[in-house]
Amino acid sequence: MTTFETDYLVVGAGAMGMAFVDTLLTETADTDTTVTLIDDGHQPGGHWNRSYPFVRLHQPSAYYGVNSRPLGDDLVDTTGWNAGFLELATGNEVCSYYEQVLHHHLLPTDRLTYLPMARYLGHNRFRTLDGTEHSVVARRRVVDATYLRTEVPAMRPPPFAVGSGVHVVAPNDLPRHAPGHERFTIVGAGKTGIDVCLWLLRLGVAPERLRWIVPRDAWLMNRAGVQPGPGFRTSLVTATQAVFEANSLDDLLLRLEAKDNLLRVDPSVVPTMYHCAIVSLRELEHLRRIRDVVRMGRVLMVEADRMTLQDGDIATTADTLYVDCTAAGLSRPPAVPVFDGERITLQSLRGCQQVFSSALIARVETGYPDDDARNALCAPVPHPDVPLDWLRITLSDNLAQARWLQDPGLTAWLESARLNAVRGVFPELASEDTREATVTALTAAMAATNDRLSALMSTD
């Protein structure tokens, strides 16, 4: 066993780990800080290295990646179903981006040691591919960047029984296996299932050849409302209006739908899921072309002539290709303190904004004197699952924003942070002359909104 020293041992070189390391190395005043980054994959990028070939970001590239290096060219797409919105990086572009960040930006600092194909064993020990065990003395912290590990279908077998002669593939294998099949059954209603449906439709597959298994319908976010700058401001204003007008959670969701803040595939079905998935109105229009939508719970077994679901059986045909899109995606472990003695656990500090949160955690780590002060600024926001979580996340986001606004230095950092999706929403804060009055007014407005959110949560 070998032993070596470092200031920070970061476990996980996925999107969250990379965002943390980037901010720690490029923005800290202590230019002697050293980091050892280990990962069980062969290159940085985490689950992106296992994703299907036609995957794209659902959120704009403009606020994804790491703080110090843009992803993409900040262009607005002029063609395709994302026309009119900021570009969405492909999976290949994301993987290439992280390689460039590592090799052209972080490693040249001479303060990063990167060890791929290294499995963490706990207690500051890991094993490299050659079988050697290593022990690390972390002078400051061990950083867990795997707590919110993302799972994609290619990482595990289908969670249902598969009969003899039945063809079931993960989305990764769909392009290779799609030719020669008359029908396609997409199993799963999350982001991956939506992506597979849209990919097949985009390639001209008639919607009559598709069957979509939807265990739970979802409320979806409108891509028009998550564009940086004015787009976010408009979305926030209309959502706040809906909060004050609504008299129950169900009423609120309908009002958000009426304002195009939230969307659903079938207006006649009440969604029971909310996972922050994002679509454009044009994509929604194409999804609605699929008429064979099965809402009979989860798939239990697929055989040559039938499919067994929680609520019954349906007939199938032998020429069907099944695409398993049922992976959990975003994990939902319980919130734990971000800063806890010798350990940092990376978590979302704003709803569904993991990379921004990781960069912010690194900024807080280097800029505040003790863990009590750090944790006061870094309250975790667990990922959503059900519609009520829209209220919970909005309330948590408002509370966090109010805390951050009280700190002029942190507010300045937020306004300069590329990963901050709401950067530019509060331009008045740039002026010292108006800052105090603006913060007072914003804090009061958010407090009133939070009272309404709390009241609506009690009606559910």
C-alpha cells in the first residue's frame, strides 16, 4: 500500500465533482491548494460516458459544465425542434468538454492529481486498476461527489422479466437494433423515455408504430422558461403570480399550466410525477402524436405475445423492440449536512441545479471561516419526485436566495458565475447605491411568497 498527502480528496469526476474542483482550483486565493481526484471511470464526465448516443442536455449549455470554461458557443438554435432556444450540447460534446477542462485547464495548474479507474474503498483508501491499494492523507477534506450519482439504463439490466426471444435494449443500443423492427415499445416516462420517443419520431418513424409505457405521467418544465436572463425573470414572475392566485396545490398546477410554466403530455390525465424534465412546446406537440400510451403501472414481464404490468396484461407482437428507459436518473437520498468535519458531501442547493450547487459549495468552502457559517448558506434541496415537490423546491430556493442576498460578496460571485441560471435576474444589485433598498424589497417579497407556498403545502 502506498500513502500520499493532498489537501482535498475528491471522489467522483462526474459533473458535480468537476464543477467543485474547477472552482476550488481556479477561484481560490490559496494557490498552494492541492486536489486528488479519483473516479472509477476511464475519463471524466460520470454518467455521460454511459449515456445513449443521441442524448442531449435538457437545460441550456449556457449554464452547464464548470464555471471557468463555457460549454458550446452561446448560440441560439435556428433549426430543429429546439429552434429559438439556446443550444443543447450532445452527450459527445459534454464528454469532450470535460476532457478539455481536465487536460487543458485543470491539470496544467500542477495542483491536481487525477486518477481514473480507481475504486474508492472508504476510509481514505482506493484501489487502482493494477490492484494496488492507496491510502490518502487529506489535510483538509474528503469530498463525496457521488452522493447524487445519476443512474442511466446502460448501468443495469432491465428491472422486469424478459421471455425467450424477446428483444429488450437500453437506449444506447437502439440505433444498432432499430432497423428491421416494425414496432417499438418505449418503457418509461422520464427524460430518457421522452428522448427515445422524440428520436424515433425525428427519424420519421410513424407514431402508429410506437407504444409508450407510462407508469406515471409527469409535469414537465417549459424550455422557454429556463432560458438565462429575461426568460428566467418572466418565468419567476408568472409563477409567483400563480402562487398568490391559487387556493390549493391542484389549483396552482393548473394555473402554472395555463401560464405555460408547466406542461403535460395529456391534458386529460393528472400527473403524479415531477422530476424537472424539460421540453419545448414543439417537442410536446410531437409527443402528443403517440396515441398508444399505456397507463397500467410498471412492467413486470415481457413475453413474445404479451406484456404483464401491475394492472393487467396487454397483447404484444413478436416484431417489437422494447427500449428500457426505466432507470432512476436523478437519485434522491436524504439530505445530509454539506460540511461535516473532515467531509464535504456535494448536493443540490437549488432545485435540480447540481453543477451550479457544486461550484457554489467550493466557493463557500474557501470563503467562510467555519462549518456553521458554511452550512447556513448551503442547505441541501433533495431532488423532486411528486408534484408537491414543486412547492417544496420553490420554497427552498427562495429561502436560499434570501440568505445569499444578505452577503454582498457572495451576491457578486453569483452574478459573475456562468453556472448561475438566474444570473442577471437582479441587475439592481450591481449598484451599491440601491443595493440595500433592493435587498430589503426582494427579501420582503420572497417572505410573502414563502408564506403563500407554506399555506398551499398545508392544503395537500
